[in-house]
Amino acid sequence: MKYILVACCCLGLMHVSIAQVDSSLFRRIPRDTSFGKSMNMDAVYNRPFLSVGKVPVATGGYVESDYTYSTMDGISEGHTFRIPRLTLFIASSLHRKIKFLTEVEFEDGGKEVSIEFASLDFMFHPLVNFRGGIVMNPIGAFNQNHDGPKWEFVERPVAMTQMLPATWSNVGFGLFGKKYSSSWAFGYELYLTNGFDESIITNTRNRTYLPAAKNSPERFMESSNGQPLVTGKVALQKKSIGEVGISYMGGVYNKFQDDGLVLDEKRRVDVVAVDFNTTIPVWKTRIIGEWAWVHVNVPLSYGPQYGHRQYGGFIDVVQPVKSGTIFGFSRSVLNAACRIEYGDWNVGKFEETGTTIGDCFYAVVPAVSFRPTPQTVIRVNYRREWSRDIINNPSSRTAIIQLGISSYF
Amino acid sequence: MRGLIIGVCVLFSIIFIVSCDSVMPASLEEDQLLDGPVSGLTGAEHRQFLLGDAAFNTEIFTGQSGLGPVFVATSCGSCHAGDGKGHPFTTLTRFGQSDASGNKFLAQGGPQLQHRALPGYSGERLPDGASSSRFVAPINTGLGFMELVSDVDLLAMADPEDIDGDGISGIVNWNTIPSYVKVADGAVSHEGKYITRFGKKASVYNLLQQTANAYNQDIGITSSFEPVDVYSHLEVDPEISTQTINNVVFYLQTLKAPIQRSTEREEVIKGKDLFVGISCEKCHKQTLRTGNSHIAALANKEFHPYSDLLLHDMGSQLDDGYTEGTAKTYEWRTAPLWGLGLSPNSQGGSYYLLHDGRAHSIEEAILWHGGEAASSRQSYEQLSDADKELLITFLKSL
């Protein structure tokens, strides 16, 4: 990991030093079209890249920054300014049929640095590609298609980032492929990777929380239990309708044996997700949605605090209201948008009372976004959220105003 | 130009939204909330209150930070949502003691059952032959005031022989206390035992003992005060700092007392008259007084817990066969009624009243009263429906 970071820094420095000499050396790399029609599964390559002179690599990235003012039940922590992530991409074609791409993310102003993607792809046939390295598990669509500049909302969807663990990537290998005609496209992905660990049910969130597994410093070096996580997805796209995908991710999450000694029974986590996106041609209204169901085998003696079942998702509706030249930007678009999201972290009833377990939320997020170019967005969101604690006490009410910018570079 | 107009509209919309109370949710009225400090704390005391608040309400224990391996709950806040009464899913089960001779089941996991366990472990089961009782977590607020009522005042309220002939005795619980507990100035002792006042059986001396014991017995966290692990029964390294425990104790001491609501409403005033009239107030004492304290905001203050902090015979229906200290199995400390009307806000919208949450309404709780309270219960039963409603309205205002 160190070497990759050093390489990234060197490339970054080279990029800067050359740029200081002559910016005309920059060359915009056309979008990767080796797979024909673009689907969600192509999101990692479906990004703008720049190459510099004759350097045999292309680079890119995006940055996000935002302002937040929030109140919860009338109590505000005031005004906050953040830079939640700065992400760098480096891609290289080693051969006409061998590609490499990595995505390195600096989160929270550099407090966390992570490699979200670093894979070699070998194309044997459009339907048979072999991928190895750090891969993004294809669960739902947001996990692979998470770049900030692609979205009209400052915050990522809660159910996809806190129920599913987007961005969730692991070391592993697998196959993917696509078959398409003029109006239809079919794609699949299937990977075996390292997986989760027991932190998903022993964490300081006090709930079953799949993203807790991302905190393990060893997860890119070894499996927590020697059991592979299976992730697979199939997606179908029709040009005039849209794309729908169904995905599954599952495996044993706990350390059930150590040094040959049995510690516990094997306990599984299983996730199913559906995703879709479409554009209504008449109004150019874009609709994107995703829903996931999580089932975790939690020991009965552990109590109800950590849920066995969870579900949640979101739907975004984005309506362009004006496009053309605004403020001198010739290809700009002004959008009105709205996100609705819901998540239930603990589906079930209390054994003691027979009453429903709470620990759920729903939110409505109206938004306005302005895209001076397709790759840059300025967005203003108002988020209203109602959440209940595990006991199902009266909702706490949160309101958040956010102003954010995000752009590829 | 059109773009500029749109931009200005968006900007004004944001300003409008930020300035609008209905869009940015307003805070609840102070009398609807149980959390928050007593008034009059200094800046330094506010800092310690916030540290204790964070430890109490947001610190979640995991296997890595010492949870269990057997436990009841993973944090203080799990049992005391919003500092209010607890929900039955975190009910404690105490077992092993039937009389003043002590707990016979300490070697088998007594006095508390840790029925939950980390993955790979098994929770405890009640040993055969052990008597037991289930306790719903109490409201946290105003505890600092109750801690400062002098022993002399408690003994003055007690009437073990019922000398005044009103059918209500009221006794203190004499109990041994751990060595780490510092006895308060003016404390009264009897045969090496002290007057204890916290808990359903009034078996805990002060908030330090309550806090250290709850970390240990409820969460499985050892400390310099309670160093023995509930699973291995061995002394182990502290899993929480002494300073954190001190902060939590300070937080509990300085949580404000619940504020009564609708005090001017005629129904509440009439309901209160009925409450006094049928002698509920003989045990559920309206007003007590604190003594001296190093926390100036708590010193020498009147407060209104609606409890005398004494043990009373509550009759056979509430006799679980289990006890603590010198209390009899049928004796229970008078439950403070302050905050009663806000119980559903921390119990998931329902009432779970009495020591084990068996009563699902205030009226049901009244009707479970027996023993020394039988006469008041009968008086309540003889009230007209309208008067019963007035009495309940008053109790909900607390």
C-alpha cells in the first residue's frame, strides 16, 4: 500500500511539475468505450481522465467540499465546513486487452487514506473478463457508482453507506462481462473477496453495522476468518427504458475457529439489493433508486440491540429545469431534485413486550443543483429527517442545510 | 440575467429556510425533557457534566473495550433512554437473597443475572432454587438531590413501629457498603451498617456505588472500584478509568429534577388535593430537602420527588421472594413519582411501571398497591370516575 501511495505522490508531483512548464501538454482521454454501452458496472472507468505528454498513464480525480448547518430537536452545533473527500485516479492500458486502474481516496481532510480500487483487468472475451486486486464489490449500484460529481446531493444515501458499506472494496478476484445489442445490454459480475468480520455486530454504533468492517487495518492483508465473500450481480439495460440490477453478497463473517480450535458456529451475513435508473425522455427526468435487504446471523444470546434484519434504500428524482448558457457557461444545467430515503436498522419485535423494535429513519431531501459543466456541480440541499431509537420513542427531528461543490479534475 | 435571478431566488430561499422555526425544528419545551443540568452550575461544572453526559449516553462498549463477556446492556444509555425510565428489554434480574442473612448465590453469579453474552459465550441462567426479581431501569433525573437528603431526615420520616397509628410505617434499609464508598458527613451507622437509599430496595448507598456497580453488573466493565470480572470472577485490570466514573457520577448528581407541567390547570390542582386526601402523600412525600454539598447548585435546596426514600410493606402481590440489605421481600422503596408523566417518552410510547414494569398504566400501578398502601388503594377505588381522572391527570403532570 505504501508503494502505491508513493507512486501516486510521484505521479502527482510529476503532473504538477509538467503542468507548471506547459499546460498545453494535458490531453483529455476519451471515455473508455471498450465495453460498448455504458452500464453501472462500468462506473470506475466511466470517468474523465487526463494524460500528460507521453507519460503512459492517465490521471484524474474529484474533490468534494461542503458547508453544513444542522439542528436536531432545536439544538444546533452551528456552522461547519468540510472537505469530506479528495480522490485520485490513475489508469493505464498495459495492453489492448489489459488495463489497470486505481482510486485512492483521502477522506476528512486526509485523516483517512484508503485505496478504494486497484485492479488489473484482462479481457479474454467481452463476456469473460478477469479482474484481480482491490475490487469494489458489486452490491447495489451506488457502491461502484459513488463519485460525488455524479450526484445532485451533498450527502451520500444513508442506507447505501451506513447499512450497506459503500464504498466497500476488498482484495479478491472474479469475472465480469457484458453482452449488448443496439438497444439492449446485459452485464454480470462475480467476485470472491475477503469479507466482513465480527465488528459488524460488535461496534460503537450499537447496532448491526456492516461498514464497521472497513475499520479493520488487516482486511487488505488477510481474511478475518478464511472464508471468501461471494458477490455477484446481473444487470439488464434497455435503451428506451433504463437499467435494472439485482445483486447478492454473502459469506461467513465471524472468526469461528482459530489455530484449529472451534470458537463459535459459522455465522453468515447475506445481502440482496436491487437498483434501477431511468430517464423519462419527454421531460428528461432522471430517476435513480436502490433498495437493500440485510440478514445477519446474530447469536440469540446477544440480545436485540444488534438486529438480525435490516432494509432500506433511496430514490432520487432529478429534473433539469434550465439548460444552455447560464452565467456564461455554455453547457450548464440547473436541476431541481428530491431524494427520499428510508432505513430500518433493526427489523423485528421485542421478545419481552411484543412491540416493534425502532432504530429507523426516513428523510426527504429537496435540492437545487447547478452544473456549469457536466463534470462539476454546485448543489444546495435541505434535509429533513425523522428518526426513532431502538425502543421506538418519539422521533427526533433533524434538519440540515447543505451547500456543496464537487468536481472531477 | 435569468440565471442571476434564479441564483438570487435560491439564496433567499436558503435564508428563509434557515430563519424559519418550522423548517428548522424547534426544541422541545424544557419541562418535556428529562436531560439537562441543574441551573446554577459553574463553567467548570458544565464541562464535567458534558464529559459525564458523553460517557453515559454515547459511549458504547464492545468486546474490544471490555463489554461482558456476559452483560445486560452495551451502554448506560441503552437502559436509560433520554435519562428516563427503562424499557423491559433491558430489565435486570436480581437473584439469590431471601432475607437479611445475605445472598447465598454469589458464587453462582449473584446478585445479578447477565443473561446476554458476546458471540461465542453463553449468557447466565438462573441457578436452581434462587429467588429472583426483575427490575426495570429507573429514571435518572434529580438523583443528586436525593443523595443529599440527610440520614437524620430519613430517620425522622421513618415510623417502624407505626407510632402515629396511620397504618404506614416506613423504615430505612441498613446495609453494608463497599470500602471505596466514602461515608457522608453526619451519616448514621448501626452495627457497622449504613442507611442506603438508591435502587428498588434502597440497598445502594450513593451514586458512586450505583455507577460502579452498574458498569460492572450491567455492562461487565471492571473499574478500580469494582475490579472483579462478572464472568471469570477474577480481579482484572480496570476497563474504564476512574475519571470517567467520576464524570458519570457528577453527571447523575447534576441532572436537573423533572419539571412539573400544567401546574396552573384546575384539574391538576384538584387531582393533587385528591392525592393528598387519600393519603398517597404519606409515602410519596412531595417535598424533601438537601443538606450541604460541594456542588453549590445542589446545597440546601427543597425538591419534590414524591418519595420518602423509605421501605414500605407493599403486600403479597408485590412480594417476589427476593430482597437486598435488611429489607423484607415484600418491602419496596417508595418510587419517586417525578417524571412519571414523561415515562412513555422513554419507554417506547407505553407505560411499564412498578419495579418490574408489570403495570401498563398509572391506574394499574395504583391497583397493584397493597400492604401499607392498601388503604390508599381502596380510597382510590372508591373515588368517582371523574375524581380518578383528576388524580391521574395530576400524576401525569409530574
